[in-house]
Amino acid sequence: MDKAEFALPCGEFSQYISIQDVKEAPNLAKKDIQKLRHLRQGQPTSFYFSVPLLNNHIAAAEIRVCPISNPHSQNPYYEVSARYAPCHQADDESVGDELDQVCRIVQQIYNIYIVAARWTFTQDCLKRQSPLPESNLTCHQMTQSNFDGFIAHEPSNRHSENRHSAPSDNGGSSSQEDNPQSQSRSRTSQKGLKTKRFPTAVVETASIRPKRLRRSRSTSDITTAIISRIIDGMKRLEELAKHTSLQIDLKIRAIEDECQALRGDPEKLYKTLGDLEASFLHKFKTEREESKISVWASWLYAACLRQILYAKGNYKRTRRSNAARLIFSIVNKLLPIEGINALTILPALGMRCSVLSDAAYKGDIEQDRISTIVANGLRGKLVPLPDGYKVYNPAGWISKVTQIDIREAYNHLGMPNLAVLGVDPECSPAEAGKGIMMQQMRYKWSAFESDAKAELTTLQQAFNLFVAGNFEQLPQVIQSSNLKQQAHENSADLVALLSETLSQIVDRWLDKKTGFDYERRCDQLS
């Protein structure tokens, strides 16, 4: 972000919060320190500041505090609103992340420098103005234009003619002595941010208003969108598999060799150079698509680490960790039906850089419902990944790095069914972080699935004997059941789904009928 400050015509009804003050806000929040600005009594006050965005972009932001008279109270009520305008155009997929980032910074600025009333900023109460049309202006110039647009729509008597711009040689911040707008209305509480303001002669603190609730999308809309993104991501993966960057590199080398042989024929050489140009453009587009998954994987690993920390009781859950657990819940529910192909969901979402923002705000019960609906909607629609494709395995990597048991890691992340894959003891943490080949995953899953199906067949035979009343052969069949204890521990959900042991069925049924001890019943039956 450009370090130069912005020039704003700020007067007694508006204030500019410098870039340096914006940068300082996180540190002040950690120390529970406030630097409250002056609010004009009986008049609205606007606070202007810039918000840093990704890729060195900037947004112009405004928080507006309007007092509301209340005949039943000497204390004023306040209405707080906020808006921002980015310096660049953004696609629909990235607008949600942009809103999250701006919301976080706007909330921080409000808590440190303003706090007219208790207020929570969400995407729904934060107004996003469309950026100016694309031009040759720099991000700083575009942001200055956005600020000018904000101020142009304000009443003319709200601003003085003097233009306020913080000095650029010291990062733009000015002392409270030099800038009367920075005078705090109250001393900072030594006990932290809980005592937001101390009263002046006339109490100026606002009454507590109810928090504005996020206007969430319906579950139906969310599940439809998730299914659509996954299907679209799988189509992109198929296209990408046709021409990988490695294949294009081989083609480029072949054309390079051809160019060496055509030095004496300019006409053919120029045509070959044109083919080389097309190949490099193709490589650029392919590598750009391939990079989406690796970028998304960084988000996924961060989300998984937060989920592990939450499960260990050390940190709070975040929207990011909620989204990761929801993704793995979908995979977990598809594994018994679609097998290892359920892992296609991970790179498919990566191709769309989708972080399931809307679904992540839902509660645990609603998220479980969402994952069930999405899993049912994807039945029979998953595209198998090639054997040579590497799928990221956060649980395996976390287990390698932290020595957390692999089953525990999978359970914390919400996909206990995948624990049967385990983790290669000879694999280094770096290799584990790069993912596991689909060929290796298919081999492990096939071995487990074969054992589970054999066990299921045995149990079906035992159940048929039980229904037919043939109790003489029943104990032998039950004892021949050789379901591996390790498989049961690794994949409790899947084993419970495929092979609930007949001994447990008999136990529950006969308990109700006779009340006999189960071992005594087995002795009698034998």
C-alpha cells in the first residue's frame, strides 16, 4: 500500500485517521488501549481512513456516527454506519474475502478510536461501493478519488475549507498536541477495553443497542451453491489434466529442438516461433490454474491447524476452521458411498478457491445438515482423480509434525473414515505436506474395503441364521468374524455403517426379552 497520506478537507464534523494510526490499531488492541477521538455533540461525525487490501490495493472507508435524540433520556443514542470503496474491480469469488478483511479492520478502528455505542460490523451492515471505472490512475490516486466522492455527498457545512493532510515524513501520524482532532474524549482505562468511555459533564456514552444480525443465506441456497462449485471445479480439473504444465514443457523443448534445425529457413522458423509463443501462453494459463490449488491449500492447512488448536482447548473456533471441518464432513460422508473418489472434493474446491464463507457462519447442527445435503447431491457425480495426482493430506502432515495420533487428527478435523489410510512412517513432514498420491490412497482404501466387505458378508450369514432361529451354528459364525480392531479404531463411522456386529444386535435384542447375561446366553446357545 502507498505510504503517502491522503488529503481530506476535514473540519469539526469529520476526522481523518492516518495510515500510521490504522497500522497501530492492532497493537493497541492487544494492549487494551484506546485513543478515542472527539465526537461533535448533537451533530453527525464522519471518520475517514484507508484500508489495506490484498495485492497492495487500497480501499477508502468511512465510519459515520449520527446522534439520535431521545426525549426519555439525557444520554444520546447513536446510529453507526460504514461504507468503503476499493480502488480496483474484484470478481464475485473474492468480494466475500474482501468484505471480511474490511469488516475486521473497520471493527478494529471503531473499537480503538471511536466507540460511540456498542456496535458489531458485519458484511450486511457494511456498504460496499463499486470502484471507479478502470483507468491509468494508481491505487493511491483512485483511493483519493473515492475519498473525494465520499465527501462530495456530505452537507457542505460539515467541512471547513482548510485541507488536513498528515505529514508524510513521519508516516503521517500527528501528535495530539498538534492535531486537536486526535484529542481523546476520555482517558484510557487501565483495566482494558471493557470500560469503553468515562462520562464527561453530560454523560456521552450511548445506550446499548442490540447487535445487528448477519442476514444469512438459506440452507437451500448454500447447499446448491456448494454443489455447483464442486461440480464446476471438477470440470476445471478435467481440463487441467489434459494439458499439465509438465506436458507443455515437453512440447516446448521439442519446438526448441525444431528451431535449432530451422535456422537456415526463416519462413518455417518464424512459424515455429509462433508455435512457441502459443505454447508459452498455454503454459502461463495452465500454471495459473494449477497455482490456485496450492494457494487454497495454504488456507486449508491454516484452517486445519486452528481446528486442532480448538479441539485441544487452546484457541477459539474461527470461520475458517468451521469451513474446513464442513469440507471434511462432506468428504467423510461420501467415503462409504463413493470410496476414495470422495477426495476429489478437495482439489475441486481448490480450483474455485472456495472457502464456504456463508456456510461457515452456521451452527454445528445446521452445518451437519448442509454436509449431508451436499454429500447426497454429489452421489454418482464425482470424477476420479488420476493415479499420479497428489491430494493434500493435512491430518497426515499434522500427525508427522506434532506427533498427534493420526486417528485423533482425523477425528478432530471431522473425517474419521479417512483414518484407515494412516500415514507412512518413513515419510518426512515435508513430503507429507505435499500430499499423497491417489494411487497409494486407492491401494490402502481397496485393502480396507475388501476386509470390510468380507466382514459384512460373514455378518449377513450370521444374521440370516439368527432370523431363521438356527442358534446352534450362530456362535461359531460370530466367533469367525475377524473384523480388524485396528480398522475399527481407525474408522469408527465407516465400520459402524458397513458392519455392525451381529453379537451386538443379539445382545440388545435378547436383553429386552430375557435380561440374561450375554456370555451366559452364548454358553447356552453352544
